[in-house]
Amino acid sequence: MVNKKDLKPFDLRQYPIVPLVGVGVMLTRNNTLLLVKRKFDPDAGYWAIPGGHLDLGERVEDAAEREAYEETGFIVKVSKLAGIINKIMYDNEGKVEYHYVLINYFVEQVEGDKNQEPVPNSDALDAKFVPYAQIKDYTLTESLIELLKQLKIGY
């Protein structure tokens, strides 16, 4: 008989059998954009907007608001859709290693000090508001670069 303690949880993210849904939030202040430095793959060490996985049974807007709070401590409300990005990453053998449909929203901070600095949580190495003019100086994820180009922000 197999002991449940010996079983590893099945990781659906890497080498998925279906595309996964992710959410991202764009919180802006005075011509700056909130970015987080990713702690985990895909794209560990790269800068991105706060975001994460949609949970089963969760509305995408609720997921975006939850992820913003979990990653930076900001309580936000979705204001409008920013864009949808396909994130498909292949390994060296040409196999799909990661496949996400990323639904990104503009959000507004609804509680707390509007001058408060972000506090990175367990999923992020760092978090900060970056002026639009300096965004190109950061090592961004390809999916964020694609979104910024679509929105004509910094690119």
C-alpha cells in the first residue's frame, strides 16, 4: 500500500496536458507601473506584473484581485481588461513546457495608503513601482513585453 506522505503533488504547470489560465494586474500610479520580480518558474528572476493562477471555481476578476493582494499587499478592484496574452514556452526538444492564457486587468487600489510601497510576498523576490520611461531597463518577461507593446506603454 502506498503511503500518502510519499506521494508528490501533481504539478500541472510544467508540461501541462491542457492550457492553464493565469491572471495579471496592472496597477499604475503617476506614470509608474507596479512590477514584481518572479521567484518561481516560468521566468524566475524576471520582472512581471503581479499575477498567478486562476483557481477552480474562481471568477477571473476575483483571482486578479486576490493575486494582487497575495503578491504585494495591495487591496485592488478590477477596472477594465488590459489584454489577453498567449504564453507558450518550449523546451530544448520542442515540447510545450508551459502554456498559459493570461488574462490581464487594469486595477485600482481601493483601500490603504495610496503612497504605500509594495511589499513582496512569498511568490516575489522584489516589488516596486517603475516609471514608464525606465521599464525597458528591467529584464521583463516576454509576455509582459507583448502586453506593453499592445498597450503602447514604454514600448
